[in-house]
Amino acid sequence: MYLLLYRDSRHLFSFYINSAKKKVVIGGDEGDILFPPDMRGYELTLRREFDFRSRQYAWVLYPSSKGFTLNGKEARPGDHFSDSDVVAIRDFSFSFSQFSHLATAGEGSETAKGRTVVVDTERTAYKSILVEHDGRSKSFLFRDGREIVVGRKKTDISLLQPDVSAEHLVISMKEAGIFFWNKGKNGTYINGMRVENGELQEGKYRFLIAGKHPVTVTVLRERVAESFHKGSLEPLFEKVEGWFQRPELFDGRPIILFSGESGVGKEVFAEFTHAMSGRKGEFVTYNAAAIPETLAESELFGTCKGSFTGAEDRAGAFLQADGGTLFLDEIAEMPLSLQGKMLRVLEDWTVRRVGESSGGKKVDLLMILATNRDLAKEIAAGRFRKDLFYRISTLAVTIPPLRDRRADILPLARHLLFSLTGREVSFTPGAITALESHDWPGNVRELKSVMTRFAYTGKDPFDASDVSA
């Protein structure tokens, strides 16, 4: 989903909201979407909250300053904001959309301010291929020239059947498309028809290898605005992907730890990991630094009705993520008292809600954790349990800061601007020098802030003064 931003009814850019995002800040000094300098002081927060009446999640407005309107009326704390609504402040307006980079309906069209009728002009790119057989699945990230081999032994997808050839079906990833070839003597079939070769578009294909053994191939695509620039981090993404080709090593319940400075993209890696896992359940985010210690246990594990005054039957983050992925951010901020309970769950994968007298419930989930602190120093300082560290650090990735990968800065800046505006923007030589020489203490988050400010101007090219504007 996207939050589209308009000025005087002209679409400026789109802000992508992933399924795990629970808060979006518009305005302020460090918001996700920043206003121009002349509008300093205006701020509004969007929070994704659970509505107990409808039993669904909803976006709720919390303006921190006056001047915001919802559908032409003053916006008040607690107002719900849905697909049909428009939030405005002065000559800016915001609305939700399933698409980004939308063209306006044309001169004189009677659309509400901030709304649009039209077509998705956004380009797409291949993302991954999911291959399923015998109740198992493997994901393969798109890479030009990569081949996926289905065969009897020592192949990417192994079918241990005598009528399956050593190399039976080959799927080849190319920039021009995704193609397949049958190499098996007993043939490959789709919908009862024997096929020798062809191209796979986006969608799901049910192959019968040797006419008997089902293999489902799903080709997934993504919008460019939902993707990310990997650059020099490509080996780290491949490392994570490789873990999911060896599920026997962690019995289907991997625990993965991402560490790195604030703003390097740990959440991007978490989303990528969830996608590679092939899990069908939710991607649930829990930020240990954002929840008061008194509420942390109930938010994480859930509550039973009557366990304390006002308590209701409620599933915490672990139970919500059952069948999917739980992303625990800022794990070093978790209270020591909760770390012990966390370790117990990660040992037996059984969750007991606050006040629960029974044995609890077994969960099956992918656990991803992230921290911007050095956990070894936190252990030495007595703030983090050594036994918990040993449990969570087997599969670990340290993401380097942006200043240590300066070759990524310009391509990443171009990618961010295209994601925001839907158009290619040029950079002057002075701008390139300024971008690549800056240390970026806020990493990718700081770079995105600079690109967002520039997107407001509608200018082209991007020059050196825009780096510090």
C-alpha cells in the first residue's frame, strides 16, 4: 500500500507502507515524510491500531499540531483514516492507494483533492521464483543468468524417483524473461500437455515431471518502489537466501540476527528474509524499545481474560506470527526479566500467555531479531543474557554502515528518487561529489530523508546544495 502526497492536487511522490509498518510520521524534524522548511512545526502521526469493535486493524490519526483536516473537517486524535479519505494541510494532501506513480485523470476532472482515478504507470521487475514439491518449498532470488535444475540427484530440486532424469527440467532466469526447457527422457507436462520449452510469466504453473510427479513453480514480480538497491550488500542477501536451501539445519524454525547501526536497513533484510522463507503467515513486527516495560510481556506473549484488571483474551506478537515471521527489533532494549522468558520460548517454541494456567501453545514461526548495539558489550555490562545471545547468534549478519560502502550511495540515491517520484532524476558532478564524500551518520534513513526533501521541490537536476538543504 502507498501513501500518496499531493501539492495543489499535483502528485509529488509516493510513500510505500509495508505490511509490518505500524507508524508513519508526517512532518516534524525527523518524520518519515518531511515538509519543506517553511512548514516546520506541523506534524501528524498515523498509527496502525487494532479496533476491538470491528476486530480489524485500522489507521488512526494523531495530529500534534493544528491545521490538519480530514475530508475537509478538522482532524482530531483518534480519527480513522481509510482508502476513501483525504488528509490535508495548507496546499498539501495525502491519500492511500494500492498503486503508486498514478497519472491524473486530465484537466477539468472532478476528483477530490488528493485523489486520482487512473492507471499504474510503474515499471516492474522480477523478484523471485518459488518451487514447491512434496510439501516442501524453496525460494530463488532473481539473478540474471541463474539456473534452477529439477532432477533426480544433486540438483536444486531433487525428486528421488527412478523415472526422473538426472537433469529433468531447467528454469533459466534472464533479463528478457524466465524460460524453461525439458531435458528428461520421460517428458514434462503442464495441464496434461507435454511441453519441451517455453517462457514463464508472472503466476503459478503446475508441472508434472515424467507425467507423474507434481512440482509447482510460482513466478513473483514486485514493483520497483517495493524493491531495494542491494549493491555491495548482494553477498549478504545471497548468504541469507542460502540458509533457506538448508532447512534441515534448523528444523524449519530458524533464528536470524541482523546487527548494524541505526538506519542501515535491518528491516529491509528482515522483509527479504520473510519473503525467502516462503511462509504464508503474517510478518509481525515488535519493537522492544517502543513498548513500556510494564506492557512488554503482554504485548509479546498475550493475555488471558481476568489475569489482571481489565485484561482480555488477546494474542501477543508470538501467537500473531504463528505460521509466519516475527521480527523483534531493538532486541538489546528488552528488559532482563523478559529475556529469560524469551529464551524459554525459543528453546521449546511454546508460548504461555500472561495469566495462562495451561501448558501454552506450540508455535511454528521464523524468528528474526535486530540490534544496533554490540551485544558482547551489553553482556559485559550485565544488560543482556549470555545464554540468550548464544541461542540467537548462530545465523547472524552484520550490515556495514553506508560510509563503508560509498559506491552504493549514488545508485541508492537514484533508486530512492525513482521510488518516490516515478521518474529518473539527473545529478550534477558537484552533487555526486557531495553525496559520496558525506559520512551519512544516519545511513540509508538519512539519505532517504534528503531524497524526500528534494522530491518536494520537483526540480531536476539534483545539485550539491540539495545534499544539505
